Amino acid sequence: MNSIAKSLLKSVKRGQAAWLRSSSALAGKQHLRKLVLGIETSCDDTGAAVVDDAGTVLGEALHCQKEVHLQAGGIIPVVAQQLHRENIEQVVKEALSVSGVSVRELAAIATTVKPGLALSLEVGLQYSLNLVNRYQKPFIPIHHMEAHALTVRLMHHVEFPFLVLLLSGGHCILAVAQGVSDFLLLGQSIDIAPGDMLDKVARRLSLRKHPECHSMAGGKAIEHLAQTGNRQQHTFRLPMQQYRNCDFSFSGLQNLVNKAIIQKEKEEGIQEGEILSCVKDIAAAVQHAVAVHII
């Protein structure tokens, strides 16, 4: 076990105990607002926010790495890690400044610890543990897909239990949220996530070269072109129709799309890297197939 993991386990144990002590101290007394600093570095954006125990966001800050990764044609973990290192301190300071809160006033520090890019997660975790040890604050490890599932409760009055569908570049999960940290997994992707698949299709179609999509990420480019495409020009067999469960699969669909692209390139007499005349129709058909499979 590495030193970061050992520090994490010690901080979690100390944090749980401190949190319980502070909660017990408030029992029977007038409620005092608790403030939590949240830090997120699971992928390509560096984010921080101060939230109170009523779910009110008092201050937040975000550094987006999108432009850098667009130039690289995708997220490169070591690049993402370096950008997190360069920006995390400023992002946290900004979130605290906007909220008007100092670290000493915080009740706890919460940080994404999984899932995500290991190199990116390490930056947020190390920075958080330094704050935890310096200011002797409780530490709350966060599973970021569970956090996504619960975000709706910051925006709307939603009671437990509720059904939640989580879709991203790395995940496709269907679950029942039964309570905080209490989830019943109904199904998930058995291979790649829909966002990952759409990004790969966009790269295969060379959408960065398309005049309407040069500044868009892959999935966004597919969505943009699909709006003016005719999905009925291409039909892709839906995955897992023979299975009666809640799991998903997108790798087979991606292979079917790649074969269709190769066939169209032959028909149009163009090389890989050139833009097909029917690219909008393919985008529409792909997006439709992904959506229908999820539905």
C-alpha cells in the first residue's frame, strides 16, 4: 500500500470520529451550519466548492482543461495531472474567497477518490490530505458517480428512493438511490461507456476537420451534426436485445459503425481522414442507436 493510501485511511478514520463527535456535540443544541469544502479532480477539470449542510453552494470555482485536450485529440493522463497541479491551489482559494469562508471555519473537506484517472485523482487527494493534516479537519472520501447521482437533490426536492441513470465518457450506470451512500446497482456497461464510444466514432470520422466541429469534443460534434442528418439512411443493430437485464454494451455497436464508415469510404473513393459526404447521416444514426439502446 502506498503512502497516499495509508494517509487516506488514517484521515478517513480520524475524520469519521471527528465528524461523529461534532454531530454529537450539536445534539439537543441550536443547529449550527456546517460548511464543507469539496474538491474534484477525477478527470480533466479542476473544481472546488463550499457547500453548507442545507445543500446551498456558497462559492465555487472551476478550471477547464478542454482547449488543451482538444489540441491533443483527447485526454492524456500525464498532461491532465500537470494541469491539475498547476491550478488546484488557485481554484480552492477562489472557491473559499467567493464563499467568504476560511479553511478554519470548515467542518470537513470532501474529495473525489474514485473512480477516475488515477494520476488526476492523486493531485486532488494529496492536496486535500495536506489541508486535512494542517488544519486537523475531518476528511470525507467521495465516490464521484454517487455524487453525480445525488446532485439532483441540490437542485430539486427529490425524496429517496429514486431511479438514476448516469451517463458519461467513462460510465453508464442504472441504479436506485436508496439513501446517501446507499445504492442498488441495476445495470451498467459491460465494456465501454457511451461517451467513450461517441468520441471514438468522432475521431474515426475525423470530425476535428469538419468546418462546423473543429472546436468541439467528439460527443458534442456527433450531436451537432446529427441535428441536420437523416438517421434513416443507416440502421445499426441494437446491442444485447437477447438479454433480459439492465446492462449495456457499446463496443459491438462501435465496430458496426466503423465497418459502415469503411464501406462508405470505399463507395466515395476517399481515404481515412477525409470527410464523408454522408457524415451527418452517420452521426444521426449513431446517436439514435445509442439513445434507443439506453432507453
